[in-house]
Amino acid sequence: MFNRQSVIRFLLRRPGALQSRVARWTVLVLGGIGAGFLVWSGVIHLMLWSDGYKDISVIGPLFLVQGIASVVLAVAIVAFRWLALLAAGAVAGVATAVGLLLSVNVGLFGYTETLSVPYAELSLAVEFTAAFVLLAAACVLALAAPVRAAGKPSPVLSRI
């Protein structure tokens, strides 16, 4: 069974904990690319906020929060490279894209958007790409074999 410490240790796993050099580099590269896409999404939202979305009730403040939060999350991903941050970045990308799709199809907080506005389609592509790349990095980090502690037998060898 899992205890709280093992779950926290797992969520704070970093690429350096992986046995495979290829897996470590894959997580680093994908994490950096995904963080770049999060920054791009944040910049799009900050530009739109300053171009007039700031005057829209509820949606305006959400654009500002999304822009700032995406950049902060991207910096944290690059700085710490924790599994939890990679997963949070993937969730943020999907949530932002879904928010746009909801505002287009059913409205959101009394506001209805269209995909023909500037940056809408680009924003969807950037956000879904960020989510996909960060999810891939998180999966590699979560599933790749960790470095074994000195003196401990391999779990595979101990079953033989």
C-alpha cells in the first residue's frame, strides 16, 4: 500500500532519479518544450487581456490570471522539473483549451466567444500541444525505472 511519504516522493520525482540517460534527457527536453508552449499560451492571453478582454466581466480577470499563472508554472517546471508540475502543466493546457471551447459552444460566465477572433485557433493549438508534450514528459518520468539505491537488489532479480 502507498503511504503519504511515498506518494509525495513520487510526485516530487525529478529526471535525475531515473536510471536511463535517454529517459532523463527525454523528460528534460519535453518539459522545456512544454514549458515554452505554456509561456506562449500565457503571452497570448496577456496580449488579449491588454487588447480589450480586461473590460469583460469575469473573463477579463480570468485571462489575466491564466496569463500570469501559465508563465509562473512554466518557470517552475523548468526550475524544479517535478512530476507534479509536469502534470499540472498538462492539466492547465487542457483546462485553458476546454475553457475556450466551452465559451464558443455554450458560453462561459455569460460570455460567448467565436473561433474567428484573433488567436483563438492558435491558442487551441498551443494549449493542446503544451498539454500533450507535458503529459508525455510526465508519463516518461512516472514510468521509467528509477535509480536503485546502493546495496538494494533489483526488484526483478529479487523475484528470481
